[in-house]
Amino acid sequence: MKIINKIDDCREEAGALIKKGVSIGLVPTMGYLHEGHMSLIRLAKKECERVIVSIFVNPSQFGPNEDFKKYPRDSRRDEKLSEEGGVDYIFRPAAEEMYRDRHSTYVEIEGLSKIMCGRFRPGHFRGVATIVLKLFNIITAQKAFFGRKDYQQLVIIKKMVSDLNIDMEIIGCPTIREKDGLAISSRNRYLDNEERHNAGIIYESLKIVGSGIVSENSDLDKLRRKAIKNLRGSKYIKRIDYFDIRDAETLEEIRDKGSKDILVATAVWIGNTRLIDNIVIEKGKQRQIDI
Ligand code: AMP
């Protein structure tokens, strides 16, 4: 496994592979790798001949009062896990390498980046789209792998790729969960024991809506209120930023089931930790797919 820190070196390595006709799978991450990331790596390995994992805690996607500074980092562990996972290259640039002097170009995805998490984290998706596009320009992979755990991010990246005619396939990968249903996240480590013990309520609340829809209950608003009541019943849930039921493709809010795939997504605060999660109910198959 090779570790690359410089953009030019990375471009050169990736370019040489492409010239030889070797397919590349890119897995963009912020490091502190966990089972969620590893599942993306496994999929990338299945579908591509070489896997590049990028590790970059991107300052431009954090707000001024957010957790950029305290975001967990452990480069040794990341290297070990990547090596064990069969990663071929880690691309781990410094912030100054990615944002050189007077960087002033950003990617704005209108509409989609203002709803859900975008309402509560202004500028977040602008930062995400910008760094992802930069990565795509440095590493012209055939496929890039993203978790459906960050569902809105996945939709936004797909939109950017389509709108800007980027020649790359975006693959959405299933959400990996702990035994109690909590979606695995680097931020879970902020939770203390009691908070962690009670965090399964997020997935439980999403499933209230999911099971309601699957069992033919079509009053979405009632199901939503029931789920919110469940969350509010826990003293560990300090705040609910949103709990939304939307069209899984367009992210438009929906009032009735119709015949579309339905996204149920939430962002909540457990103590001082903001966590997001979602499920999608695949209408056609009348089952809840754990995405
Ligand atoms: P992050 O390092 O948190 O920016 O995540 C890097 C990639 O891993 C993103 O595409 C995430 O959606 C994905 N990811 C994070 N957690 C999970 C999870 N529990 N299951 C599946 N994918 C995940």
C-alpha cells in the first residue's frame, strides 16, 4: 500500500493506472476509519482493480462553531485498517495542499444543499461538493463509493456529477449499523456510555415510520408525529433538527405514499453530539430496505 500526500504524485499514480487500462475505485473519507468505511472499501475492491482511499478532514465543510478541531483523527490506525482491507493507495493531503493560497472557487448545488442538513449547517454541502469535485479531478476513477448513511450527500454528489457531466459512476452503499441499530459514525465516539446506550432510539424512531408505511399505514404525518414523540420521550435527545419524510430520489417532501421510494431522515442531538440517520422504504417491493 502506498501513501501519497501530494496532488501531483496522486495524479501521476492514477494517470499511470488509467493509461494501462486498470480500473480505479475511489473511496473518499475523513479518516478515523470504521466498519462503515471498510464496507465501502470492500465494495470498491469487488468492482475495481485498484482502490484509492482519500483521507481528508475538509475544513470547508465545517461551520465556525462545529467540530473541525476535535474531529477524531488517527493516521496510524487508518493505515493499518486500510492495509488489512486491501487498499492500494491512501491519498492523505494536508489542508494547505488542497486549499492553496487564496482559494476562491466553490461548487454550489442549488436547492438540494439548502434543505435538511443544509438548513442547519449552512455552507456544509458547498464544502463537500467542492472537495469531492477536487478529488474527482485529481483521481479520475471509474467509480466512487459513498455511504447511504449520508443520504443527502449522496444525492447531492450524484446531482453534481450529472449537472457537470463528470464521467464517473457514483455507487451508493448500504448503511452499516451497530447491534442496536445505531448507524456507525466517527462521531459516535463523542457519546458517553449512557448516551451511547440510549442512541439506538434514533434508528428505532425511523423504523416506526418505516414499519407503519410497510404495514399499509398511509397517514405519513401521523407516523412522523409518532416517531418524533418517541424521540422526545428520551431525556438523551436534546434537540431534533429535523425529522423528514421525502421522495428518496428528488428529496421533495411528500404527504402521501404514492408509488415512490420514500426517504425517512433525521438529525438529532444526543447531548452535544449531532447524529444523522435515515432509512428508505422501497415502495414497489413493500419492504423496508436498510440503506
Ligand atoms: P466520513 O469519513 O464520515 O466522511 O465518511 C466517508 C464515507 O463513508 C461517506 O461516503 C459516508 O457516507 C460513508 N459512511 C460513513 N459511515 C457509514 C456507515 N455506517 N455505513 C456506510 N457508509 C458509511
